[in-house]
Amino acid sequence: MFRKRILVLIFIIITLGLMTFQSNRQRILPFSFLDSPLNSIHYALTSVTDYISAPFKRMMIREEENLRLKTERDNLLQELQSCREIFIENKKLREILAIKEHGYKYVATARIIGRSTDQWSNILILDKGRNNGIAKDMITVTEKGLTGKITGVSDSYSYMLLIGDMSFSVAARLQESRTEGVISGTGFKKCQLKYIPYEEEVKKDDIVITSGLDMLFPKGIPIGYVSRVNKKDMGFFQDIEVIPFVDTSKIEFVAIIKGE
């Protein structure tokens, strides 16, 4: 009996010792010997993948950078164009406003915002009207010279008949010789200087200005220059062609002045 107790006690002591020893040891993994080779293989594969994909990543980064720079360039070009357009408009407006210094009865400066739908009509629509002091038969000019006259007015808009219209006419004179005549539109960019006697000397490039004798247009406004003179078979008067100083197909602003 005593012997059995001794054996049981020894068994318990041995069991506790084994349990304590086992708890102090690291866990034993059956395939732990493969960790190092597998890690080496994983590292090698990762390095190869990174080496192969690196150029493509750099290409993608460069492409994104190029796209960003292109967008920035386009935005800067748009801003530059807008600034340039504002600069040009301001320059034109300053030139128009300088007309005040010529002694004309300045009323307003207007922008061209439209053209008559009739292809044979030389009427432009202006963004100023009766509310801005504009009235029918006022004169329109630019810094280069005469462009036309006001033929219709509403509260906010007005209508300008161009110098080239066939219904347009203005008393004129040759600046050098002071010979008087009448400028009439032809429906095109060129005008005619009428009623110049056959015996009067008219030279190519002679300057034509308003005479003021029609009691509507102020005198001294530049109109254009003589581009052709024909004396053959014209009877009492010469056939004289005049090109206006103002290309009315390109004007954007006009100054509106009062007549005589």
C-alpha cells in the first residue's frame, strides 16, 4: 500500500515536471525548416516583379505629369488669349475716346453687336440707344474716319447705316484742291465721288473729307482716298472711285457724335 502511494507521488512529480518543461519551450512547427527558403524565393520574386514593373510605373507617372502640364499649359494659353483680347479692346476704346479731342460733339461709344439679316443691307446694330442720348441722324466715326450715320433708335439699341450703302451720301471735298462733290455708296467697300467737273484736276491718293455743306455731317471728317480717276466719255463729271479709310467689315466700336 505504501509502495503504491510512493509510485503515484513519483508519477505526479514527473508529470508536473514534463508539463513545466513543455511550457517553457517554443512551439514546434513541423515545416519550420522551410521558412527561410520560402522567404528567399518570395523576396526574389518580389524583386524581379518590382524590377520589371518599375519602367511601366515611371511611364505612368510621366504620362500623368505630362497630362497635368498640358492642362496647365492650355489654361495659361486661354488666360493669355483673354488678356490679349482685353488689351486689344482697351486699345481700340482708348483710340475711339481720343476722338473727343478732335472737337466733335461726342455723345457715346458703342459696340457692334449685330448685322442686318438682309445680305444687301449695310446696317449694323449697336449696343447703345435712346437711353444713352443717341438720336436718329447722328454720325458714327472711328479714329480713322467716317463710318456712317444712325438711321434708327430704340431705348437700348440703335442702327447704323454704313458709308458703303447705296442709299448713303455725304457732302465732301478734296482736301488739297478744296473741290467739292458728293460721296455715295456703291453697295461694296468702294464709294464714288460724284459731281467733280471734268476740268478739275484729281490725282490718285488725294484725300477726301466731309465738307459740312449738307448741314448734317461736321466738316473735316476723313472719308477716304482716291483710288481711280476716269475722265473718258464721262460727260461733264469725272468718274472717281474712293476707298474709305475705315474697313467697315472689321470695326468693333464706333464713336457717336452730333451733326451740325
